[in-house]
Amino acid sequence: MSSTFSLNGAERERLLAAHPQIFQRSFMQRWGLLVGLLVTLAYLVVCFFAFNVGPAFMSGRWDRASIYVQDWYSWRAQPRLRFQDGAVVPQWTSRGQYPADAKIDWLQPTPDGGYSVIYNGTENRLDVTPQQVDVYVDGTPYTVTINGDDVRLPSGAPANMVQDGSKVLVHYGFAGQAEIRSSQVYVQRRFLGWANFFFDTRSVFWGKSFGDLAWLATVGDRIDPARSNIGHMVDDFLGNTVWQHADILSKLLQTLVMAFVGTLLGTLTALPLAFIAARNITSSRLANWAMKRTFDFLRSIDMLIWALFFTRSFGPGPIPGIAAIFFTDTGALGKVYAEALENVDDKQREGVKSVGASPGLVNRFGVMPQVLPVFVSQSLYFWESNTRSATIIGAVGAGGIGLKLLEAMGTNADWDKVAYMVVLILFVVFAFDAMSNALRSRLIGARAH
């Protein structure tokens, strides 16, 4: 059984007159989404040409970016094999990845006064002498002759050997590369992991396996009679001159203190000021307006700008960081608190007021129980967020691990140390995020019950 329903002219006119917003939609109601997409697309096209996005990508040093990424999870040994008095003399960078008398399996002296640099097995290596460098690629030798200031690529060289001005570049993939010059061979040999992360070359524990370290920590004889081996290991770990664990952990703690103290001061200041800004709590419209504009001023200036200002005023250190977080959080939390106060249930206030309570007691027992979970929840969220922000403002001179991170980036050679600090920051942020979420859930749950 089926039926059809149709409208006559009078019914159609009646519906059109009764509901014109449905049947007579405006142009933007009908085509607004399409117009918005076209405007967005046009804006992106203008930005692409206005900011030279295409040329920027084309001129980007992607090979250099790849090296930086590799430096996050690996390390490079970088000896310079200098030609001096008819011999090859290795010189090392200041990071001291090997002791002075260490025997290195990939850098071996040869009988003719040179050195052999092994990359991927003996079939891929460099045999370096002051007169020439024999480059082995998959077992085939290619001789680079050094004549005065002239270093030239040999004929028939493979693709991984390139002439770059007055030097010859040799690439062995992830294993590393070399620059052959008239006065030296600059070697870069890459390995997975972070070199000397636990102990530097000065430590008696350097080069020992985890099994040896576990034996020394549990049943082995004391190396230093004045302290246990575990204490000795902790001291050597924190005193690692290359990785500077003690200094980095100290700066990380400084960052956490900046975030905590700044958030705490902002919370304690915003709480009473929010009662002045709330229209249903303070009857003076002038006081409401002035306090809300103060909150707008404090939060409209970014935390980074406040940090720059206070750094110029007080000098570098944690005080500018705490002040920047305090000012920004006072404005932001004050606005949030005031809005929460303006939305409280007046019945509870009236009930407390009806027994003759003073305004202070009305706010204490009629308002605070309603908004306290919201206040604490928002403060915890800001504390969690400020843990991340304190790292950024530290980079402009406010102290903490942010400044240490900027220093490591500035060397352009300590990207493994950058990765180490980033991992520490991520760990702390994850821990504080979990802690903050757990506390907020308890507060919201308690309020719900």
C-alpha cells in the first residue's frame, strides 16, 4: 500500500509565509561553505607567492638537514689527519671521544707513516699518506694525488667521489665521509648511539660493558676506598665533562621551579582579583571594568615578550622567567576565574546570606565550594602548560634548560646533546601531563558526586 502527499498552491504559500528561513535561504546560507573554501584556497595561493614558498623549498639545504637529523641518534668521530713533516698526524675535536692512547679499530696506523680509515669493512676505506690518498670503493682503489695545493678527482671515479673546488669529497653513506685537502684529510666516521654518554674518557669506568659495571656495583672490590663503586659511578656520571649531566639536570629542575612558582603566584594573585572582576560579586561597574581590562592587558602580551622585558630589567636567571609566567597567568587565570564566578548558582549564595553571614562568609561558603574544583583544575592545566613554556622563555635568557638547549644548538655540533635534552623535556612534560590529568579527574569526579 502506498500513498502520495502533495501540496496545493494555498498550502505551499502558507508554509512559505510561516517558515521563510527554511524555504528562502540567503546566498551565504546556500553557498557559504563553497565560498569559504574558495577564499581559503585563494589566500593560500597568495601566501605561496608572497612568501616565496617555492624558491625557499628549492634552495633549502636538505642534505644538511639530513645530517642534523642523523646527529640526533648517532655520533661522529671527526679526526683531522694533518700532513706534517712527511707524516700523517691525527688531531681530534674537543669532545674527547677517545683517550689519548686508545687503540681505535677503524683508524689504524700503516708502516709508511700514514693511516687507514675503515668505513664499511676493508673494501671501503681510505689509505692516507702525505703524497696521496687511496680511496677504496667496494674493493676498487682510486688514487687522489696531492701536488702542492692541488687535489684532483681521479678519472673514472665513482659517484660517491665528488670534486668540490680545491678538495675532493668521498661519501660512504651512513658510515661517514671524508674531505681530502692539500694539507689534511678531514674524516667523519659515524656510529649509532651517543658517545661516552655515561662516562667520559677520564673515568675509570669508561669503555666497560654493562656486565662489568654491574659486577663492580654489586660484588667487585672498591676502586676508591673512600666511597662505594655505585657512589663513584654516580659522581662520574654527573661529572661527565662532555654531556654535563649535573648541569643539565640542574637547569631542568630550575625550569620546573620557574613553572611551579610562576603558576602558584599567578593563581594566588588572580583568585582575589577575580572576585573584583565578577559582576555578580562586586557591584561596582567601574571596578569590574578596570579589573577585566587589567587582565586583558596582562594576558594580551605574550609570555615571551614579558620574559624579554624582565631579562633586560633583572638580567639573566630564573627571576625573569618566574615574573613572565606570573604576569601572563595572572591575566589568563583572572579572566577564567571571573567567568566561572559569574556563572555560579545564586541559590547557594542566597541561602548563606539568609542566615545573616557577612559578604566574606557568603563568598567563602556560598561561592568557593562551587568554583574551587574549576579553579584548581585550571591552575593545574596552566602549570602543565607552563612547564613547556618555561623551556621557551629560558632560551631568551630566563635561565633553565631552554638556555642550555639554545647553547647546544649554537655550536652546530652537539645535536646529540640537543636530542638528550629534548627527551628529558618530553619525559617531564608527559609525567606532569599524567599527574595533572589525574588530579583534575579526581577533582571533577569529587564535584560530580
